[in-house]
Amino acid sequence: MGQKPSYEALEEKVWRLEKQIERLAKEPAAVLRDREESYRNFVDNAAIGIYRANRKGRILMVNKKAAQMFGHASPEEAMARARNINDIYSHPALRSTFLQEIAEQGYVRRKELKLLKSSGEPIWVEIQARTVTSENGDIVYEGFIQDITERRLAEDALRLAEFLVDQAPVGIFRAGEDA
């Protein structure tokens, strides 16, 4: 039979095991921290606005793009100045319609709304949002928002031009190779 290890040898082995356990315990935390940072960078630097609000309209989170879209320098400024999402609707009925639709379906897809920037200037947006239950059981809305103002203005200009052509008192024709 072999000799029993000394107390010092056992103490050394326990110390090494404790260090190994500490190292192994830190690795998942570091991986989690890296993933959280990666996720935060992805959301903060997304090319589309991302937001979260509760049912009462309190803004819980916006990313940089959403803040800039509404005339704010940062997400922190947006949340401090525009405390309630109801403040950005150009007409209160639009918010009611949005809430009714998302309550019935659990989501909205490609909903176009005329909202207001912090300056009061109108902005056309397309929203995609869904209902989510938070960790504490509250209903929140998470969504993506995109500025479509230029597209809407171009569509309006085209409709006006078509109307004017249809209403012209004289005939209009087109000449050219592709006419």
C-alpha cells in the first residue's frame, strides 16, 4: 500500500481545485458579459429604430437610431424628454387604433403612422411591433420603427401629378422612344 499524502499536499491539492473552480466559474460570466456587450452594440448601432414601451405608453428603451429619428441626440435624451409614447402621435386616435390592433393580434406588421418629432415636425414611420410579457408579468410592446417620410412624400407628389394630368383641360401625350 502507498503512503498517505501529507496534510500540506492535501492542502495544496484543495487550493489548486479551488482555483480551478474559480476560473471555471468566471469563464461563463465572461462569455455572458461578452454576449451581452455584443447584443447591446448590435441594438445600439442598428440601422433601424428599436424601442420598448409599456401599455401606458412609458418609453422603457430606445436605441440610437430611434432617438435620432425623433430629433434627439441620444437614447438617454429621448427617454428623458419624451417620457410617454403618446406624446409622439399626431392624433390620439392613431394610438388607440394601434393598441386595439396589437391587443387583438399580439403584433402589428408594416403599420404606417404619421408621428411627431421632438420639434413638432411630422414624420412618417413604418412600425412592426409585438406584445411581450416582461419578467415581472407586465405587458410591454417591442418594436422596430423605420422613417419612411421621403417615400411617403414621393408617393404624395406622384398622386398629385397623376391627378393634375387627369384633370388637365387639354390632352397630354408623351413622345419619345419609349412612348
